[in-house]
Amino acid sequence: MATTHVPTARMSNPAYLLPGAAQAIQELLKASRQGGAPESILELVHLRASQINNCGFCVDFGARSALKAGMSEEKLFAVAAWRETPYFTDEERAALALAESATRLADAADAVPDPVWDAAADHFDEKQLASIVLMVAITNFFNRINVSVRQPAGTFPQP
């Protein structure tokens, strides 16, 4: 007999409960897209960080957003195993490695080691790196909110 897990939000999304929070978050998200990093890269790092953090809402939202942005289904299906698949460019691999390191800060004393940073810096200029780093940080921020309040996938927090 199969059981279905239907998460229920514990509370309203904190970003909409505190005055000015949602607007500030949206402005930061908008700023993260101003550094010239390709939208496909930003979608990939968002999705990978969300997978690592087990944020069902953000994985669902990120996968849908990536498809809308033109990401191929083969890439989308392989993000979690990007090292073991042939679908990703060197540029994408560098961004994914950076996203993983910056998301798993507690997993290593040198959380973002020089080889990971240097590989990303070989493919992106400083403004593009700023966009990627901000996107990873914002994603981790979103993940922590949504996992804490158990924001269900397929829904959108209401203001």
C-alpha cells in the first residue's frame, strides 16, 4: 500500500509576515541577475543548491524555471549527478562545483577550496562570479526559510 506525503506549511512564509522583507529579498534577487552570468548558469546553481538542502519547494520551482529558461530535459534530469554525465559544459561544471562548495560550508575546513574557486574564475569574470555567489547565497536563504516552515512544493507563498 503506497502512502502519500503531503507537506503542510507550518506557518505563513516569514518573508511576507515582516514588513519590507519580501521587497528587500526581491531586490537582492534582481541584483543577482545584473552581473552578466548566463541565466542558465544561475538556474543550474539554484537547482543544485536546492537539491543539496532538500528544499522540495525550491527544487520544484527551480526545475520549472529552468525549463522555461530553455534548459534541456537531459540536463535538468542529470543535475544531481552532473559529475557522472556528459551533458554539462566545463563552464557549467565549474559553476556547479562552486555552488556545491558554497552550500556545504560545514562539510570542510576549507569550504570553497582554491581549485574550485579558480576553475570558476577561469570561466567567469568578477561580476559574473558575484552573480553566481549571490544566487547561491540567496538560494540557501530561500531553502532555509522554506524547509523551516515546510513550504509545500507546487504552491507559492502568499503575501
